[in-house]
Amino acid sequence: MSERIAESPQVYRDEDAELGRMAGRAADAGPNPATTASGPATKEPPGPSPDVDAQIARTGWATDPMTVRSHRTDAGLVIPPRTLLEAVATAPDEPWIFRTRAGLTELFRKNIRSGVRLDRLEPIQPINPNFNCHGFTFSRAGSAAWLPGRAVDDILSHNGFRQVAEAGSAVPGDVVVYRNARSEVTHSGVVARVASDDVYVLSKQGPLSVVEHRMHEVTDMYGRDVSIYHTDRPDGRFLAPVPGTECSTPPWPPAAADGEP
């Protein structure tokens, strides 16, 4: 989906192997489906779980193709859109989990086991595999698709974001960025409201739903290094869309490959 602007000298190149690492995978796709607390996971068929199934039914699905496009920072860096399957192409194990509703249902369960209680959090948008947390944070309606976690620091720098010193000084629309112990960006979201008890954040959980949660409620999975950023740009947190780069995401779920459930 990115070849249409490959001639640009400032096109962002996502050449990292972040999806091959636990922390990097979290930056794009949520918890590592190839790893559990007891070691490497196997191809486990999702078992019945009435609470999870009921929450997924309440959350709903939005899997139709959508229009996505390249986006540009204020410094001219162009970030082409990626699809879910492009984003997980370097996953070392279990890529099937991103290719079916049953797989995403299992990922929903894995999120819960990793500390993000999707069974208890209020869904704001349905499960949508067409964009990730950073696509939600930095583009309108997720039109940046699967925006790489490694682009986030450039976006913050290029678009005039400054760190908010005190959480109580945050305002709705500010950006919340989560990092791991290696200072790698693992997740992002948007301040929804600031209450007396906490900062409440809207964030998308990989290919799953957008939920509202307390700012530190997801740190068991994404890391305890949490920062809030504010920008005075007229368009706020949103990247500028690049005209003429519109394309449609491919159908999801894709046709099953040999050996996939």
C-alpha cells in the first residue's frame, strides 16, 4: 500500500523489527500471541468464555474495507499506511491470530490476561482491524492505518508537542504515550477527560476496540513510563493527510492460507 509515494526522499521507512520483539509487538499489535506466562504458546483453538463472548458481542465488529492514506508531519516526513497483515509480517509465530475473528477473540482474551481488562472497560468503538492505536491517536478516523510505533517520536518532535509536566494540567485531546524499560514507544492514546481521581484515556488496543481507561490502568502490558504531550497546532494531534494517496484496505479476514485454522 506504500509504493505510490516511494519516490519521496522523506518517506518514513519502517525497517525495524519491532514486531519480532515482545515490546515492539505491543507497539503495533497488542500482547505477543506467541508468548504466555508459562512459555511459548501453541495453536490453541479458542475455548468458550461466556463473559468474553458477551463483551465482544456488545463491542461489535467493523471489518469492512476503509479508505486510508499517507500522512505528513509538519517537517515533511511522509508516513505511508500499512495494513494489519503488513504490520505483523515479521511476527515470529502465530500470525493466524490476526487473520480471523476467532484469532482476534483469542487476542481479546490475551489482552485480559496481560492486564488490560477489556471485559470490564467500556467499548467506545467496535473491533476494527484496519488501524492500530497510533493510527487512532494521530489520524482522523484511523485513516493512517497501522502507523508504526517508531514514527511516534518523530511526530511528537515535528509537530510541536511538548511534555505536560503535571497530569492534572492535561486537557482533552492531549496525547498519552507509553514506553517500555528501553524507552521504546509501545502504545498511545488520547486524553478523554481529567477527573479528580485520574486522567481518563481513549486508546485502541491493537486490532481490537477503542476503550476508555484510567491512564495507568494498562501499564502492566505497555510499560510504566507514561507521558502526556500537548501541541498548539490548529489541527491538534492529527497528522496532515497527503492528497492523492488514498487507497482502500484489503478485505478482512483474508483468505485462509494452508495450515491456518
